[in-house]
Amino acid sequence: MHIVTLPDTPLLATSIRATAQVFEDPRSRALLARLEQIAPSDASVLVIGATGTGKELGARHVHQLSDRRQGPFVAVNCGAFAENLVEAELFGHEKGAFTGALTTKAGWFEEAHGGTLFLDEIGDLPMAIQVKLLRVLQEREIVRVGSRKSIPVDVRIVAATNVALEKAVAAGRFRADLYYRINVARLDLPPLQARPGDILPLARHFVARHGRRLGARHIELELQAQQKLLRYSWPGNIRELENAIHHALLVCSDQRIREADLQLSELPAVFHDSAAQPAAAVDAPHTADALLQRAFDQLFEEQPERLHEHVADGLVQAAYRYCQHNQVHTAELLGLSRNITRAHLIRIGALVVNKRRAPLLDLDNPPLAHFSI
């Protein structure tokens, strides 16, 4: 069995990342073949996939199969930075460049020199930083915040996103030139539901892995439990499967995982894959379009004030309810970044946060202009 795993770290216990990837299903084997084709080059790679499908694992495998394997692999979550610190995080800063810059610090591009820089959730980068990132990729040099000196960097970029960047480009939220620059080679990671041949090999891997940690060996996964795993839709993908197995190991008895030991979520699947949808769903968009048009016609007749904002707020609120108040799934369903979705939810009062606890965005001026229908 061909398996790729993340390095063990305590942080993964609370992470939503997939920690293992196998290539047993025919779609996964095709993905592996493509990955092996593009990895030896130095081309930028764009990895597309829902949360928990293994985007970082794919990026690490690209790195390991390239000539840069002896260099560093640096993984950066672009959605985790405060907007006013993104530039300093990526490109570094000089001492005194801004309040709190007590020392000179190299950025992630310098840290990845000679290796691979994995930019996860690249769609969350502010437009101003997108311009500077494009220049860095073209010129192969960075300038630290507070400095005028250029520093050469030799870095291969692997970027990832769980939103449709093409739609973000069309909506003006992502630069088209940067999109083309990072989308030289593309890897599309299908959701776990669309590659059922990977489910049981992954389940057995997680049984063995977590079984060892819990001091239990030779755990058996009963046939009914296997069938339950295969029937489930896995909206949380590989990470959800790992969590389900981990929980089952905690509650099972006699070293046997039974069907009842598998506690599976009832959240709807929100990241759809065309190959995984049933044939009966083919006509669904036409019905949805008709219902939507009738709803719009009624709104136009009523002519409510601030119509665009009214529709946008209603869409976000309805999606949030549909996803059972899960921000990540709501963002995936709407094709938006988590930060933009979070800001919109806060503005309409669907999500309440304590502003004194270092919010990710300026909540008094959320980026509403980025949302379009």
C-alpha cells in the first residue's frame, strides 16, 4: 500500500488537516501518476481540494519526489495571519520596521530557500499582498518590510485552496495574473466519498496508528463496521475518518471495532464532486434555477431597500444554517474564504465574537465588497 503521512506532532491532535493519504482507489492512483509526472520539475503547483482531503500531504509528496528534497519544506497557512502582518510574515522585516519589531526577522520565503514553500489557503491573501507575491515569483527576490535591499530567494511554490479561485478571479477577489502564475501544474484532490477504494486502507492505517498509541494491538474492524464506513458520505474527508476511528478505539471492547462504536456526524456534505453525485442529481440544477428565479422575481416586485445586500445576507445566513453553524463548511459551500465568510457572519449578527481578543479581520469595516453573487 502506497501511503504518505504527515510528521507526528502534538499540534495535529486539534488540526483539521489530513494526516495520511493512500493511493488505492483508481482515482487516487491516477492522481499519484500525475503527481509523479509534475514533481521532478520546478513548476509552481496549485492543489485544489476540500478541507481534510490531504492538500498538504500532496504538497509534501511533490517536494519529496523533486530535486529539492534535501532542502526545507515550509508550510504556511495564509488564512491564519492578521492582515496587517501578512507581508512581514511572508517576506520578513527589519528591526524597528513597525511597532513590536524588536529584532530583524526572516520571512517564510527566506526560511524555504533552496526548498519548497507551501502556501495553504492562498485565496485568503489580501489583494495588496497578492501584488507583492506576484513580483516575488517573477523576480525571485524579496524585500523585507523596513528595508530597500533585495534578497534573492530560490523557492518552489506549491499553493493550495479549498475555494474556486476562478470564481474569486471573476469576482475581483483574486488577481488573474497571480492565478496563472501559480497554476502552471494543477492537482485536483477528489473528496473521500469519490474514492471509496481508499476508505478501508485508510481506516486500517488509523486503527494501527492510534492502536499503538493507546497500547492496543491486533484490533479487528468488524465487517458491519467496514460496511458502515463505506456507506457514509464523509463530508469531513480523511480527517473525519481518522477522528471516527480514534473515537471507536476509545470505546470499543475485546479489541474489536463494531458498527455501534463508529460515531459519525450528521453534517451534510458541502464540497461536491461531479463523479460522486448520483445520476438523479443531474437535473437538479434546472429545478434549483427555476426556484431561484421565482424567488428573485418576487423580490423584484417587492423592491426591498438595498436589494443586493439583502440577498447576500440571506444567502450567507441560509448557508450557515444549512451547514449547522460550521464556518468552514459554510465557506466551502459558498466558494468563499473562511475569513470573508466569518466577517460577513459577524456583520449580520449570525456570529458573535469578543472584539478584544485579537480578531483576524477589522470587524468594524469587513470586506463586504469582496462578496458577490
